[in-house]
Amino acid sequence: MIGDLGSAILYIFQPWPLFFLVLGTWLGIFVGAVPGLTGGMLISLVIPLTFYMDSTMALVLMVAMYVGSVSGGLISAMLLRMPGTPSSLMTTFDGHPMAARGEAQRALSLGIGASLAGGMIAGFFLVVLSPPLSKWALQFGPWEYFTMVLMAIVLIATLSQGSLLKGLLAGFLGMMFAMPGFNDSDGQLRLTFGFSELSAGFQLLPMLLGIFVMSQVIKDALEIDRQPEAVKLAGARVRIGWKKWRRHATNIVRSSVIGTWIGILPGVGASVSAMVAYGVAKNVSDTPERFGTGCEEGIVASEASNNANVGGALIPLITMGIPGSPIDAILLSALIMHNIQPGPLLFLTNGDFVWALIAAYLVANVLMFFTMKYSVGILSKVVTVDRAVLLPLIFVCCVVGAFALSNRIFDVWVVVAFGLVGFVMERAKVPLGPFVIGFVLAPLFETELRAGLQTSGSFMGLFSRPIATAFFLAAVAMLFWPMIQGWRRRDRDAAGLDTSMD
């Protein structure tokens, strides 16, 4: 394992891989720092440009963008009180108050340092856990994969932003949009509605560009006049004082472990990691009343956890082909487009590729740290870039990227249509993450269900497999637990109301 990782790191430091790693980290930080732009948008836009690239270099570029975008969100969160990425929401609670009272350098140094620590701790788990988990996953059959995907969809729905019903609705909508086209099971076309272009179904790339990019373009175009004012920086770079990190060591390790393990849960995302880590840090703090007023512990917990989530989310993607977050669903799509089959056999069939991705993740975190440390003065100006300039460029990239996939104007209309779908869903507070993951996982869900039924003859075959049974019971428990909690809460509220009336 150590030898494989060492060889992969040597590969990363060759001229071209290193170039793409630096480029991806820079672009990720830039996009993460601009409110309204996200890592998912960036990676979706870049996928068409990687079709003729070496597969390893293409994924190295995208992993670097992933790392950079999550980290870059702290800049606008602290200086504008606008999270550059959803995962930076908790950073605004303490980062902006600290920056507003003239301590922007200190707030940024805490956030950047915690980001590096969280990323490297998650990297340790990524290196240690991925090989044994991939070997364990080799024991999986159709029922194990079916119930694992079922559990992932339920988990996404229960932990995503909004109600359980809306999360489930988003996941099943994504699965429905994945159904048109050729059915591998019986060789028949279905749900094409007379459109020959739908014979192959909706392509992944136009869907991603529409849901993540075009929907945001529509949203930002309606708010084009809203330009925030940034907190001014005193210097061109942040200064990291290592001695003051000693008292934050426990918080960093705890928050990083929380971020990593929540990242492993399919589809949960860095936002939930940051919320949980922030809440735990507040609950165990000696001065919880300081949280939300510019508290160092809050910044450290939020940034360590959301960066650790990136490494944690890569573990199920690499070992089982299950995306740990919406951006991982995009990376899964990129793997498929580059003819790389993710899953437990990936270590056996493309071991060098997997270790190159892991090495890219580790090195990208270090590059992110030094880039943000020495370039934060420039990046602080980037956060106020005029969206009237950015949006037309992004729109053109969407159109060109979709058309270049198959040279069909139909795919351009698909981008626009999914953009409207994403915009309406966000207005209705229906989360996009479950939609995308449902779309990506639907073929695996259906294929494994049919395979399980063909081998067993009925659903009872599921209960003859211990791992599949455990996944199924976990899915049922996660589905009904929020409902039980809601009933208990209503009962307590009703009991409290009766007591007060007495």
C-alpha cells in the first residue's frame, strides 16, 4: 500500500499531472470564492474538455477542482457573509463577525489551516480504508448492491435540506428521468414519446450542466443587480502561527473525523458535516455563548469538517461506485464517460489509476493551503467580480459543452430544460443532490434488482443474504425514524400546551 501510494505521488509530480493539479486547485478556489458558483458547476463544465485527455489526468484535474472549490468558499463566507459554497454556510456564523471587527487575517488563517488539517486527516482514512473496503465489497451480489443503493437514496432524502418528503421526491424524480431510452433487461425502447433522440435516454453531461449550471445562471440572472461589499484585508497574505493551533488540536481531530465519517455516508454532503461538527464543538465548549460572535472554535470546526468530508466521500466512490456527495455523482459520471467502471473491482483492474486519485487528493490539499495562504489578497478581490461578465461566459460554455458531446442541438435544449427543472426545484426548496444521485444510481438500482429477482425468483431472496438484509433494515429504519421523531415532538408540544393551559 505504501509503495503504491509512493509511486502515485511520484507520478503526480511529473510535469503534466502537476500542471493539471495546480490548474484544478486554482480554478476550484476561484470558483468556490465567487458566491453563486460551485465546484459542481465547474466540474460539469470541464467534463466535455476532458474527452480527449488521458483518463488519469482528467480525473486528477477534477479532484483538484473538488478540493479547491470546497476550500475557496470560506473566503466569501468570511469577507462577504455569503458562503461561496453551501458547505461554507457555518463558516459565516463566526468568520464574518471576526472579519468585520478587523480580524480578517486571523479568521482566514484559522479557516485555511483547519482546511488543510481536515483534508489530510481524511486523506489518512482514504488511504487506510479504501483497499480493505474494496475487498469486502467484492463479496457483494445483486441484492447487496440493490439494498445499498436503496439505503443511499433514503439516507440522502432524510439528511438533505428540507423535508423528508421533498428529499424522497427529488430522488425518485431523478430516477424517473433516467428511465427513458433503451432497456438493457429486455432490449426494448421505453418512454421515448416518439423522439428518436431519446433512444439512448438523457445523457449525463447535459443533465449535469442543466441542473447544476444553467439553473444557477437563471437564478443569478434574476438577481444580477445584487453586489455585496467585501471586508477589506490588511495584507496580501495570511500569516499562520503554528503555536496557537495547540489548543485547537482536539477540535480539529474531532471535527475532521466527523466530516470523514459523514462523508462516507452516501449522498449526505459537506453541509451536513459542517453543521454536525459545529454543533458538537458548541456543545462541548466551555464558552458556547461565544459561538456566532466570532469564535475561533466555530471556524475551525466548520472548515476542518467540510474539507474532511471531501476525502470521506471519495471512499464509497472508489470502493463501491456509490457517490458520497452530489459532486461525487459528477465524478462518477466522469469515470463512466472515460470508460472506467467504478466499483470494488477498480483496485484490481485500475489500481494505478485509483492510487493516482488518492495521491492527487493529498497533494491538492497542500497546494490549496499554500495557494490560499499567499494569494488571499487577490482572491479577496475575486469575490466581488461582476456577475454580468461571468454569466454570459458560463452560458456559452454550457451550450458548447452540451453540443460537443454528440453534435446535437437536442442536447442543448436538454440543458435548458433541466436548468428550468433545477431552478423550479430550488424555488420549491426541493434539494438537487438527491435528484442527481437518483439519476446516476437508477441504472444500477434497476439492473441489480432485476438480477436479484432472476436469481432468486422473488424478493424473499433478499433476506437470505445477511449484508443485504442489514442494508434493507437500515434503509427502513432511516425512513421511519424522522417520522417517529416528528410524532414524538408533536406529542411533547401537545402535552406542554395542555400543561400551560391548566
